[in-house]
Amino acid sequence: MFSVHLLAYYFSKLKEDPTKKVDRFLYSMRLNDDQLRDVSARLLQEMQDVLSSQSSAAESIKMLPTHVCSTPDGSENGDFLALDMGGSRFKVLRVKVRQQVGKKGGVEMEEKTYSIPKELLNGKGSELFDHVSKSLKDFADTNNIDLEKKHPLGFTFSFPCHQNTLNQGVLLNWTKNYRARGVQGKDVTRALMESIQRTGGMDVELLALVNDTVGTMMTCAFDDPYCEVGLIIGTGTNACYMEELRHINLVEGDEGRMCVNTEWGAFGDDGALKDYITDFDRDIDAASATPGKQIFEKLISGLYLGELVRLVVLKMAKQGLLFEGHAPDALRTKGKITTAHVASMEQYKDGLRNTRAILEDLGLAPSDDDCVAVQHVGTVVSFRSSNLVAAGLAAILTRVRQNRKLKTLRITVGVDGTVYRTHTQYAKRLHKVVRRLVPDCHVRFVLSESGSSKGAAMVTAVAQRLASQRRQVDEALSSLKLTQEHLGYVKSRMRAGLEAGLKSQGPSPVKMLPAYVYRTPDGTEHGNYLALDLGGTNFRVLLVKIRSGLSRSVRLYNKIYAIPLEVMQGTGEELFDHIVQCISDFLDYMGMKNTRLPLGFTFSFPCYQKAIDTGTLVSWTKGFKATGCQGNDVVDMLREAIKRRNEFDLDIVAIVNDTVGTMMSCAYEDPQCEIGLIAGTGSNVCYMEELSNVEKLHVPQNGKEGRNGGKVEEECTEAQAKDVIGREAGEEEEEEEEQSGPNVRMCINTEWGGLGEDGCLDDIITPYDSAVDRDSLNQGRQRFEKMTSGLYLGEIVRQVLLDLTRRGLLFRGHVTEALKTPGIFHTKYLSQIESDRLALLQVRSILQQLGLESTINDSIVVKEVCGAVSHRAAQICGAGMAAVVDKIRENRGLDHLDVTVGVDGTLYKLHPHFAGVMQQTVNKLAPQCNVNFLLSEDGSGKGAALITAVGCRLREELKSQ
């Protein structure tokens, strides 16, 4: 006792500043920014660890998925009931949400507060929920609410729950003096609904169970769309925020965001905060109802701040640092200083007077210095609380910013709780420290006006809106979803189109154009060849060097030249003069202008061929409209342009389609390759058909009948007949029948994009396809291609988005000029948007480039639309391919066919899922065929050179015979 008085005398003599005295006594509570950053980093790491684990049961913070996946967007509408349960009283509310055209909707509320008798807090859980349901019935009767009509209900339940769905939640543990039996580990929504049924007379549908923190965020988000964090600083403390769904291992799916209830009050339960725990904190924890639990909350929340101040003041008094060492019984009694007392001590003008009054009520006679010191104790304790909350918020804000890969983040924090509301200095301190800890986050704090009660109704309203939108989006996209029956129908229509195109009687939408290519490469090809590649807005000239033998290889040298729009849509003479000018430039570049090279011409438009080196243009596609070309031989037009230029000469050996070039390119690598597929700007297939099935080629000369009898359209040349049949043209039929060896085949360029021009695909054509067709340059033509090719898929997506927006299901119903602009949504966006690695924030960035301001839910729907359109395209291509491979198998009388498809095209190459979906479809529809897809390396250029090489070799063979 003597030492205490001696210490008191020492300090009184020094007349030390009372605040400095407190600072030295509570130095461990005064945290600097480095310490706060350390706390923040520890919390951030723990958040990440819990999210990536398969269970949160053993963790300190819980990071509980809430299944709240969207904040309000202002379009919510309806009448809702809400229950708010979390303390010794609970509220029942009626919330009317009204959408207002052109501006933010309004909210009207009626509410009533009901008390919960203490015996129910510690009694049976069923009796507690019966009391709640009876109160709900009373509220409805008092406010003349017709409960015979179904009402959506939201339930704010401010206790830790594990949720598997939005309207279900298993209570993990009671807090806040609740001890009702038979509820922990049970679904509280089921318990409530059972009580409502027992009460009777109410038809309600419980749509949402939310924590008070989530309710606070949703309340503020109704007025501020940037609000994606909720914070409670009251009797307890907690925070929630919108986390990327792909990071939440406990929930299936990776699209969009979900609100996570951190339950951060338990941070430190595992010892993570031991460096920052003081003796006073240990005393608080030991005397609590939950020793060792909710450590972070015990440093922060209103339930403990007053008690912390009392313990500090008591110890200082015992050490003679206050009240001349006097410590009355009241000061030694738990709960005598409350958090409300601490708040009143720190009031701007009346703080010291309030401090004196509080101390005098405790039976003390404080000096002025005592009052200053005690007030400063309250300041240090509450300042530490706000600093730790700031550190916690810094972790959350950093997490959100990093998730979204942003340099700076604009975000709003919705806040509620008595400490934040009533403590005059608390909010200001918190805001200042948060902004100092995360300077790259522009943070706005919004005090929740209606607390968590309104939030439950808002979650329910959002859930109802999303459910309605989901139904309507599913309905809109259902026309793009193809069943196995649909795909079988496409396969049969394609097979019929292939057969009809091979016949001579009448026109067919599937042209089945003979390519006059009878063999694929055998590896003996060699020499230097020039190749031209015309099929889009760019034109390529290539020099291809082929080596055979042990050093077998193909080397390519090329230059790309643009074709201006005015040339594409000018005259044919202008187009081919431009092509020859590009060839001239390339030959100068390669120093080969004086060399007469054999040339292969890849011409990726429908042509009718009479021989390998002739091609009459049937029709332009892909935006070309040059006049004077259709119906003319494009090889002759190229030769004429070369003559006009009069600078070089070329030996034009072959004109080929890009599809045929792709097949030949892959056949050089894989002898089983007998099919070529283009899945890019356009869509087409070629394959090796039995020559005997190509009726249009079995021509009589001088009126003679063809091989199958009947008149046909064309005649093979003498040289071709020697190559194909192995005899002089004009030999007798009997001699051919006696010939042995494999069947003779010819490559057929199907031009399958025309399937459906006769209406045979009308059963699967949607209004979106019809709109695309109406706006196209070739209305009524290429119906199959318009559902499968890169030139059109983006436009189909735009038509779907336009329809959904007009129906108010996207972009808040705002139809922009960009969305009304044909061609603005390129197919490359489908490949980018559907990439598994592309975060939805980047999807929003793509939409912003197109002038489309979107929410995260808009981005999800846009991605879904892109997926539906591309998936259908891949399935339709797969169904068509199944028809081709089954025809080849049946042609050859095989039970099983092994065949390779050479593929080229940006859609196949770049889209993340197209190839896989097409392969799956072929496997299902053609189970007797083992189909391997081989990606072509420069098929249109290399393939043209290989065809030219094969043609040159055959020509030499014929000359030597």
C-alpha cells in the first residue's frame, strides 16, 4: 500500500500531462500504420485460405456463402414481408418496392417491434419460432394485410448460418444471449415455416434468409449501385462483401459474384492476433460467455468497449494513477461502464462534463486531471477499435480490387450499428484510417437508414426479380437449344442434300461441285510452286517449296495484301488487276519474276469446274460483289489480267476451294485424311466421293449415255479419264468392269452452307436467324452457313441481346444505338467472352467497348447467349459432318470407318469450346465412325501448292505414257 501512495505522490509532483500518462500506460493499444497493415495482411491471407478450402468448420473466420448473387438495380417491384431477428426484440415489416420509369424506385415501409421474453431465449426453439410466427400474424391483422394471397417473405437472422441456398440456412451456433434448444445444427427457415403452418391463416413464401450485415449492404445498395460491402459495428461486429464466385470452393459454379458473410468477429481465435492482445483483452475474454472465441469482436464491438475502459480505469486506480488510488466497489463491478458511456465521454463539447458525471455516479470524486485521463482512456480504446475495423476493411477492399484486377477501385461501404451511429468521433476516425491504408480505393461510407430490416426485403425483391428474369431468358434461349432429335433431323437433311447434289436432275441447295482432285499427296511431291489465296478482305501470295525423300518438308514464304472495299465491290477487271499487281510485287520481293512457276489458285467461293484448271463462279459470298464475274471462268479472268500486266507468266495448274486445300494439306501429314472442313468466316466441307456416285460427271460424248445411263452435264477430259480410270477414253464398258484395284474417287466440294435454302431446316430456324437473314446481302441463301459460320454468329448474338434488352431483361431495358447497329458484335467476341479464363469484369470491358454499360448479371447473360449460339453452331456442324462420314462408310460397305478431317478456320481455332462440342456431336450421331480432327497448318496456301504438285506429277506421268 505504501508503494501505491509513493507512486501517486511521484506522479502528482511531476504534474504530468494526464493524456501522456494514459498513452504510456496503454502503449500496447496504440497501433501504428505498419501494425495495422500487418493485421490487414493476416486477415487477407486467412480469407483466401478459407475460401479455397472445402470446409469452413475448423476455421476462425467462416467466409460463409450467402447465395446473394446480385445487388438491387432499381427495377425491383412488389410488396414484401420481412422479419428481422437478432436481439432481445425483433421487427416485422411490410416493404413496398416501386419501380419508377426513368429514375430510382421508391420504398415504403410499415413496421412493428415485438419483444422476446427471456424464457423464450433459453427455452425450446419451437416455442421461440411460434412466438415469431404469431407476431407476424398479428402484424398482418393489424395492418389489414390479406395473407390468403401469397406474400414473399425475407428473414434477417443475425446468427452464423451455413447456407446451401438463398432460402435455407443451418444454424452454426447461437450468439447474443440466445440459447434456445433444438435449433443449433438445424435449418432455421424450416423451423420458421413449420411454426407459420402451426399458427395457420398465412400463405407466405420464404424466399431469402440473410444476415444483418448482408441486409445492411442490400439496403444501401438500393440507393448506391457501388455498394458491395456491408459492415456492422454495434453490439457485435461483422462484414460481408461481393466475392467472385469462382473463388468460393464451397459453391458450385464460377460465373458472377456472391456475397460472402465473413463472420470476421472470430478472427484471431486461432492465435493470429496474439501479438496485439493485451492483458485487458485476456481478462475480457476470460470473463465472457465464450472464452477463446470471437477474439476480434472482443477488441472492437460495443458489447465489450465499455468493459475494456472499466478494466483499464480500475487498474490505473489500483496503481495510484487515478483518483489518488481510490477504487470504489462500483468501479469493481462488471458492466458499470458501458459503450454508451464511452461515446458520451468523447462528445465534442460536453465530453469532460459527461465523464465527470459518469465517474461521480460510480462514487468517485475525480479531479480535472482524472477526468481528462479517463476520457483519454475511452479515446484510446475506441480508437483502437476503429483502427482494427479499418484494417479489416482494408483487407476486404484489397481483396475486391485484386479480384477485379483494377489499379483503383471505386466502392461504397454500407454501415450500421450503434457504435458507428452514436459515437460522434468513431466514423470520422474510421474513414480517415481506411483511406490511409488503401489509397488506391476510393471509398464512400453510407449509413444504413433502415438497417437490416429493409435489406431482407431487398434481398427478397432481388431474388424475385432474378427468378423472373431467369425464366424469361431461359424461354428466349430455348429456341437455340437443340435436342438429339433435332440433330438427327439435321443429319438426315444433310444426307439428303448430299445425295441430291450428286444427281443431275434439277438444282440442289447443296451444290456438290466436282473439284477434279482424284488423289491426295503420297509424299513424292517436290518443287517450287506459287499459291494464291483469295477468300476474304485479305489476299495472300505464297511461294511454297516442297521437298521429298529423307528431307521431306514444306517451306512457305508469303505476303499479305489488303483488298479495299471499293475493289471488292467494283468490277471484276479491277479486282483481278489488283490481284495481279499483288503477285507482281511478291515476285519482285522474292526475285523470281523471270521464272515461270506452276500456280495453284485457292478461290474460296462456289465455282463450277469442268477441269482442275477451270472454275466458273456460281455466286459471290463473304461481302464480295465485283461485277462481271458470276458465270465466268475466274481462271481465264486471272490469265487475262496477267496478259494485261505483261510483266511475267505463270502456269496455272489448279483452282481449288480453301476446303479442298485444307484437306490436301492435312492429307500430306495423315494419309487417312479424306475430308476437309472450314469453320471460320464461312462454313464448308469437301470429301472424297466414289466417282461412280457422281452422276453429273457421267457424260456421254456426242450424245452417248453415261456410265449409269441417262444424260449428264459434263465430261471428264481425256487426260483425266486416263488418270481416273486407267484406260484411254472411249474404251468399252466391259474392259472397265474387268479392271481390278481400288475404287476411283473424286473430291467433292459440297458447298454445304446452302442447305436449308429450300426450307428443309425451317423447323430449327429461329426468329433471330430470320432477322439475320433479312439483313444479309444474300437473303434466303446459305441458311446452314448463317447458323454456323463466323460471319454470322456475332450478328445472331446481337439479335438475341437486342430482343432481351427490349424485354427489359438486359442493360436495364436501355436499347443503345450501338446495340441497334448491325455487325457491331463480331464473332471474335464470342471466343473471347466464352474463354474459361476470362473474368466477367473483362466481359464487361468488352461490352463497354461496344457502348453497352452492363451489370455483372448482364455480363453473365451475355456470356450465356454467346454460349448458346456457338454451341448450336458446333452441334449443327457436327450433325452435318456425321452425315458425311456415314455416307463415306456406307459408300465403301464398311461396318466401321476410321477417317481424318482436316480443319481450318478461325472459329475452330480460336473458340474455346467449338471443336469439343462438334467432336462430341459427331461421336453421338455417327457411332460407327472413328473421326479424328486434324488442325491444318496453312491449308489454303500449302494445300493449293500440293494440289498443283500432284497435278504436275500426274501431267508428267501422262506425258511419259
